[in-house]
Amino acid sequence: MLLHGSEASEKRTLTIVGTVVVLCAVAVAGIFIAFKPFAGRPDDEISVAIETPYVGPGVAKGTQLVMHGVKVGEVTAVSRLSGGGVLLDTNLQKSPTKGLTDAMGIDFRTINYFGVTGIDLVAGTGGRPLADGTRLTITPKGNSTLQALLSRLGKLATGALTNQLIEVVEKATRYTDALNPLAETLVISANALAETQTVSTAQLLTNATGISVAFPGFADAMLDAGYYATHGTNKLNKGTWNASEEEYQTVILPFMQYVSDNLFGAIGRLEYTHIDDLTPVIDSVRAMTDVVPPLMRPQGMSEMLVELRTRLEKMYAGTPEQRALQVRILLDSMPGVAAPLAAAGGAR
């Protein structure tokens, strides 16, 4: 049965069919232009066949050949040789591979962060330049593909992770867990200090700097005292600095030995035998010293020490060779003493 339609309907149908045919023709032409299935090899490439004992995992048709990280060709075919080994048919770009010779080497490695396998070309010394149709026999220098790396890691884990090593790791983990309370205590202490600290760290460091200013002078005085003790003079003009060997052996050394045994040794024995008696004394001293930190506030500590030092310096008068302590005695409340002193010339 024939279907008849209006003239407008037939015209619309023909338009749709014509449009579909034109689109298909354009798509086919684009495919031929893009992929050139019948174009053959480009003029700027050469064909090189590579015989190798093995290939890395992932090497197949389309695998890239790279040199210094840049693509210079690709594998066009992979075939197995009858005598063993693999034959790789490759196309190489002429310009990037101009310096390569038949002494080049290859290795298999990943060419991007996704683990895609590629063939790396390594230039060799000497040899003849590559030409179209060259056939090379090359033993790969290495296999650094992602699959090979994972395989090596598996073998390493199988051989190294023995029961003994696992036990050692487990013990180390337990020992580390035992330090968790200490770390937690340190964190709690640091947080408590941060919450209760009323003076900035910069101010505390400033105060400490003011206190440490006097340390160089103190250290210098201690060194001078040690020097004079060993190289100075005394009333007898005798000491380790000018004693003879006989005096040192018969006088100084026995004296030092006597002091060591009978003074410090006796003190040590006394402390050792009276530990229970000394414990209350130590607790009493600690009870008294525990009240010192709240009394010595960081605020104004440096100013207080400076003022104390200034007053101590003002107490002395005279020349550096002969110092005198300035003391003023007030005896107004003691008439029996004040009158004779007044008659003698003042109460100084």
C-alpha cells in the first residue's frame, strides 16, 4: 500500500534526509583528514626495528619512545621472535633523534605520574647514525616501570618483614604508646602556663637579660679567684704554683687527701646514715622556699635587682685598694651612750 503525503511533507522529508547525508559525509571526511588511514608514514620519520630479550610490562603498539623526557617516536608493532626475544617496530622522528647511532641503549620506565610505560632512548658513544630500515639488537639497561617497582617492593616485604621484625616493631609501638601520658602532661602544663601567665614572654626575656648582664663580671671574678688561688701569693708565699716536688708530695697532696677523707667523706657518711633525720629538714626548707616564687614576681624584678646593687655599691667608699664600709649609727634613743660620743666629736 502506497502512502501519499502532501507536497510540504515530502519536501520536509527530503530536507532531513539530505542534511543527514551531508553530516555523515563531513564526519567521514574529518576522520580521514585527522587519522589519514591511507597516508602511510610521514616524511620526517624513519622506521627502526629493535630486537630485545624482553620488554617491560605495558609495552604495546602505541607505546611512546622518549628521549630526555620528550616524545620522539612510538612503537608501531610488537612481535615475538621464533628464537626467543621480542621485535619492536618503531617510528622515530628525524630531528630529535639526529644524534642517535646504532650504539644507543634503551630502558623501560614510566613517562608520567600515572605510571604509563614508555621506552627511554639513551645515546651511546660511537656507531653509525640511524637510517630508515635500521635493525638493532639491544639489551635493555633496566626495567623501572611501575609494575616492576611494585613487584620488587612485594619481594622485599616478603623477605624482610619476618616475624622477628614484626615483633620488634610491635614492641617499639608499645614503648611509644607509653610516652603518651608524658606528652599529654606536657601539653596540659603548657596550656595551664599559657592561661595563667600574666606577663608576656618578651617581658620575661627582657627581665632575664637584665639579670644576665652581671654574669660576665661574676664569671670574670670567679676566673680571677681561681687564677690567684693557683698562681697568686699568700702569707707563707707557698702554694701549688711555687712548691717543690717534695713539698707537693709531702705537704699539699697529703693535706688534700686528708680533707677529702675526713671532711667531705665524713659529711657523706653523716648524710648517708641520717637520711631519715634529714628528710624533715629538707621538707622544712622546701616549705620555706616554695613561698619564694609567689613573692618574687617577674614585674619589676630587674629594677629591684638594679636598685639593690646600687645600694650595695653606695655602702662602700674609698679607693679601689682600700674600701671602707659606710655605716651610720643613730644613738639618739640611748642618752647614756650619746653624751660620751658627742663629747668625743660625733656619733659616726
